[in-house]
Amino acid sequence: MAQHKNLNTKQFVDIHDIKDGVVILKNGSLRLILEISSVNFDLKSSDEQTAIVKAFQNFLNSLDFPLQIVVHSRQLDIKNYLVKTQALVDQLDNELLKIQGIEYIRFVKGLTELANIMSKNFYVILPLYVTEAASKKSFLENIKSAFGTAAQKIKSLEEQDFSIYKSQIEQRAEIIMEGLRGMGLASKVLDKESLIKIFYNLFNPNA
């Protein structure tokens, strides 16, 4: 019964595999995910805000391939932080510092009870479809690739063609990272371990 339930759950997950930091979907397409730093837009001057907006507009207009921008919000769990802070306060010998520590913990607890404190992560998702990366193949091979089944495309990805697709999607990532640097944003390509953690949190929001 548990095995049957597990199989049914997998049907709703579009991910076939993660290879060298590249997500392979069940339809045979690829995804590369970049994690992006944030900037406090409201604290910028009006001129700085205008410059950022124009830079973002120019960045988008310069692209000749699609991308997806994702903002992932998750309620911040500070229980472990409070436990560690309480342990440090308990070790204090200075009574004044201990009282201040207790008041600080009380304040943070009260703040989290009044409002949901959210953590936000920003991502850019780059897609690549098999037909886009097939330019080095013959015309007949391109036609077969375009009309092949998902299983055939995945099989192709598991063989020598994967390096071609990976190289092309990484080139797109470099273009994105360079454009983001122009707006003062740092970015990095997520590795397999980071991707697994993200997907686990997405599919297990209450974990």
C-alpha cells in the first residue's frame, strides 16, 4: 500500500534526474537554476532606483531565450535560534547581561507571534529543449530529435549528447550572470546537493 502511494506521488514530480547540476525533466528538456542575491530597493535613492529599473529593462530586452524568475517565500523557523540563544544566556555570569538576553528572547518571541516572518529566496530558471541544442546534428537527426518521444529524448540525454546540451545551457547562465552583475546582483549556479534541498522543501513545505 505504501509503495503504491509512493508511485502515485512520483507521477506529479516532473523531475527525471539531476546530472552535473542540470535538472533533467521527464519531457527530455533541461533546467539550470541560478540563486540570486537580493537588493533593498526601498533604501536606494530615486536615481539609484531608476538606474536599476533601466538596467533590468535593458537586461531583459537583450535576451533571445526564455527564462523564469521565481521568488520562494517560506515562514522563517527561529526555534533553533532561540534555543541556542537561551543556552548562551544561561551561561552568562553578568546579571545585567543575562536580563538583557532574556528580554531580547522575549521580544523576538513576541515579534514572531504578532507577524509571520518570512525568508525569501530568488532564483532564475533557464530552460533548454533538445531541439534548441541539436544544431550540430544532421538535418535528419534534428527531425528525429524534434518528434522523438520523451523516453527517447531522455535516453539521448543520458548518452554523449548531454555534454552538448550542458555546454549550451551553461553559456546562457554566463549571459544571465553577467547581466545581473550590471545591476549589482550576485548569482551562482546551484549544484546537485543544493537543488535536492530546494526541491525537498518545495514538495515538503511543512518539513
